Amino acid sequence: MSATPVTREKVTPSLAARGIAGGAASADAVPSGRRVRARQRRRAQLTAWAFIAPVVIYLVVFYAYPLYRNLDLSFRDYTLRSFIDGTADFVWFDNYAKVLSNSTFAPALLNTAVFTGVSIIFQFSIGLALAVFFFRNFPLATTLRALFLVPWLLPLLVSASIWAWMLNSESGIVNALIQALGGPQINWLTSPEWALVSVLIANIWIGIPFNLVILYSGLQGIPSDVYEAASLDGASGWQTFWRITVPLLRPVSAITILLGLVYTLKVFDIIWIMTRGGPVNASTTLSIWSYRLGFGGQSPDLSPAAAVGNLLIILAFIFGLIYIRAQRRLATP
């Protein structure tokens, strides 16, 4: 029995059929692959939004909404009744005009500038000196550095109360020491000449540890090879400090000063506990004045208080812009 010959005509249709089927399968696979990649991208986006959602919610609830409410307060004429029922009229910039023309504005602004500037100068200078001192390895350096952090770790209420007791005119330990050395009694908290000095001393003492920690971390980031090269070249300690430490520490110093400015502008606890802004507005800053307007009297002026608070925000924003511009200039070759 002879085998039936396989002809070209019988083979060709089957191969063609297979080719058509394979093409159809590959055509179905392309859209399927695209759908899988699209689903993966959507899943990655949803995962990213899930991670960022808590931060966005936190910023909206605790920053954006309070800022909006503060702006709304400053642009309306709110009383206690209108604050509850929400019927206050728009007065636009009348509250700001009222604040700027108030007799308390000039001394409050001056006290804020003096309090902030002097605090930053002494906190940064003493903090930098201590950071350079502790950067050298010597016995008990770690223990002493930890002890310097105590003022920063204490609650502001405790720190301010301690300083109020120490500077008390009648029973304070500072006056007792001055009188033991033959000096006169100083009315630290009740004299217009000394009230601002008193709160400055307390605030400087509280802010030094923060500067110490940040600047000490910055010193650790400077390569030791630079100091070794300077030593081989015969540079003195003073030359090493001004020509190596200060320039290389400039980025850390800038952010330290900026954070100190923003923090010091809004200091309230220390001044209120020690002097309440007195006597005769001698230690009244913008933050103290804002609190007095909003909560310090029997008939609170909520809208002017919000306007003063917004002025503080504007000042902090200006300092932030100055810092950003300075950083850009430093980054530009």
C-alpha cells in the first residue's frame, strides 16, 4: 500500500490558519499588557496618595484652616456674638489700620525687634562657642554637653517660673547675690528699665542648647582633612576658625538663625509668665499684644488681635524669603 503524497496545497492552508491564529493571539496580548501596566501605575499612584494623605490632612487641618480663619477674623468686625452666629461684616483693612495707628504698636514693634535681635545674637554666639569647645575630645565632654541640654528639655512654664523666682526683687537669689557683693537691689520684673532685660536673659538661656545641638552637628559634618591641612600649613586656631569653620558652617548657621528668628518672633510663654508685658508695656511684644487684645480684657477685640497675629506671620514669611534668596546666592557659582 502506497502512502498518499503530501501536496503543497494541503500544507499551505494549515500554516496560514496557524499564522492567523497566532496573530490574533498576539493582538489580544498587546491590549492585555497595556491594561496590566495601567493598573500597576494606578496602584502605585494610589499607594503614593495613601502615604501622603496623612501629611496633607495634617497641614490642612492644623495650618491651612487656622490661617484661613485668622485671615477671616482680621477682615471682619467680630464681636463675641457675631463670632458665635457668624454675622460679622467685612471691614477689609480697617482692623490693620486700627492696629497700625494704635499707640501700643510702635513700642510693641520695637520691643519685638530688640527681643528677637538680641536673643539671636547671644544665642548663636554662645551656642557656637560651646559647640567649638565641645567639638574637642576631652574627659566628661559628653556629660557636660548633656547637662547643657537641660534648659531646652524643661517645659517653658517651668523655665519661666524659675527665672521669675530667681529675679524676684525681694526674695530672688540674683538680688541676694548682688547685695552680698555690695550692689543695690534691682527691680528686675517691675522696673521699665529692667523688665525687657529680664525676659531676654531667660530667653537666651533657654535658646542656647538648641543652637549648641545644631551647630555641633554641623561641625561634625566638616571633613577632618581640612583641619589637618590647615595645621600642616601653620594656621593658628583663630585663623582656622574664621577661614575654615565659619565658611564651611555657613549653611547650618543660616538655617539655625532662621529657625531662631521664627521661634523668637512668636515667644509668648516666657514674657507672659515673668512680666505679662509690663510694666507700662516695657516688655510688650507683638505676640503679647495680640493675646491681650483677644483674651486679656473683658471685651475682647478678636479682629484686631487676628490682625496683629497676621503681621507676625508676614514678618516670619519675609525672613523666610530672605533665607531662601541667600541660599540661592550661596548655591550660585
